[in-house]
Amino acid sequence: MGPALRHLGGLQAQEPLTGLWSRLRAFDPVTLDEQPTGRSVVRTHLMPRTIHLVTADDALARRARHDSMLRERVLGNYRRGELGGVDLDELAAAGRAVMADGEPRSTADLARALADRWPAPGPRVLGEMVIAALVPMVQLPPRGLWRTKAGVRNVLLSSWLGREITPSTPAPSPGGSDPVGQALVRRYLAAFGPAASADLRAWCGLAGLPAAVASIREELVTFRDERGRELRDLPDAPCPDPDTPAPVRFLPALDNAILGYHDRSRIIGDAHRGLSVAGARVVLVDGRVAATWTGDGGTVAVTPLRGLTRTEYAALTEEGQSLAAFLSDHDSDHVRIA
């Protein structure tokens, strides 16, 4: 499963097991459980300020590049003045000092430890700011393991992995080389291309990457979409015929296949665009969102967003049966289509 996570550059961690099941043949969630406990995969705040399941190598290599973005996005959640007068560098240092003993802590635990020094913002603000933005943390297993419910306990990323985070390199001057940014562009295109620079930014939340795209432009291939936008891709990326049928796929909430683009009209119609950020689970039929679904044990309930042909209905039912069996861990044909 590590290679799949590396290829995707990380996966939204709300429901990553369903996301991997939809992408991999014969996916066994138990094998993924071994990777967080074995510390080759971690749950951590990354792009764009949400919890992602990523390989340990990616977390260490990319976290410093995301620091400024994470800080600004968390600050944007607060009313003006909630953190007024708080030196964020001092807050970060204090947070690291509290966590330095290696003891797992919840957000509330950490906030209480800092509240005497910074009483004004309140514990919720302090805890979220430190854990989601200022100090790289890992959510420890059993959080996120298959068929396990557990609260969030955090430790320092570097302590958990026994390795230090790769330091952030200075922003390149105009026209200068940006190897880290160029590598991120290539990784994104390998998983999500063809795409525009705006799509890349929507995926990772980072500014300044158009320059990295421009610096490797000669090695990329260029397309135009229906609106004339320039899309770029890797030269050896697969390019199937437009008439190639796309199989039915059940996606979890906030899946990267949708949130990985700024222009989501390529996969979801404007009438249903709000579903992409509302936490709805969606079904792709012929590569586009055509239904929503919910799952409870071995029952999968599907609500179509448009009329389905008989062939589409049959394919959706078959894939829904497979998902129901996966969710219930036994054979099941409990699929309801409204």
C-alpha cells in the first residue's frame, strides 16, 4: 500500500481505507494497518491543512515546505485578535518543549499545558494552532486502523520516526532552480495529470509552484481543454482513448480524485459541485460523479444524481455489492439504489 500512497502523494485520511479499496485490486486493509504501526506510513497535517495518510519519507521531505501555508490557513480560521499579541514562534517552541518527553497527548492536553502562559486565546485556539500548523505531529495508531475506534493522540513527527524533517530551502529567485518544487510538480502530474497550475495549487495548497512548472516546461507535454486552458502532463503518462470506458468507482468523503483539482467540472457537474466539500461520498460512473452513497455495516445505499442506463445500473449494483462485502467483512448483497 505504501507505493500507492507514494504515487498519490498522500491520501485524505478521513476514510483512506475505502479510498485505497477503490483503487487497488484485492486490497487487504490489515496490510495497511501494519504500516502505521511499523512507522512507514503516518497520519499528519499536510496539504492543504488537512490530515493526510502519507509515507514517512514524504512527510519528512515535504513538511517544511508546507509550514507557511499551514500557518496561514489555520490563522484564517480565527477571528481577528484571537491570537493577537501571541508570538507564534514562541508558541511553537513552547509546544515542542511540552511534547519533547515523547508522551502522547491530545490537542486538549497540549492546550492545557500552554494555557497558563497564553490564557487569552483559549485552549481550542492554542491546541489547533500548535498541532495543525506550528509543530509537525503524528496521530498515533490505533487511530485510523481498520475496524478500530480511537481518540487522537499526538507525538512529534521526528520523534516517532527517529529522523529529522528535511529543512526548507530558501525560496528560489525568479528564474532560479527549485528542485523540491519541480519534484512536487512531477509527482502531482504522475497521479493527477493532465492538469493546470491552478489544479496543482488546489491539491497541495502551495503558492509559487507555477515557476517550478515553467522551469520544466520543455520536458512536459501540453494539451488544451474544452475552454482553452493549458494543461500539462508527463510525456510518458498513459493517454487512453476518450471512448475507453471507465469502471464504476465508489469514493469516500473528500477524496483526492475530486479535491485534487481546482476545476472540478472535469469530474463533477456544476449542479453538484457543493458535494465535493460537503463531505458526501460519491460514485463515479464513466468517470464522472453520478450518485452519492452511504454505508452502514454490510449495507450500501446509493442515491443517483441522474438517470442510469440498465448497463450502468447493473455495474453500479455489482460494485456496490463488492463494497458492502468489504465494509462488512463477509459476502453481502445489501445494496439499495433509490
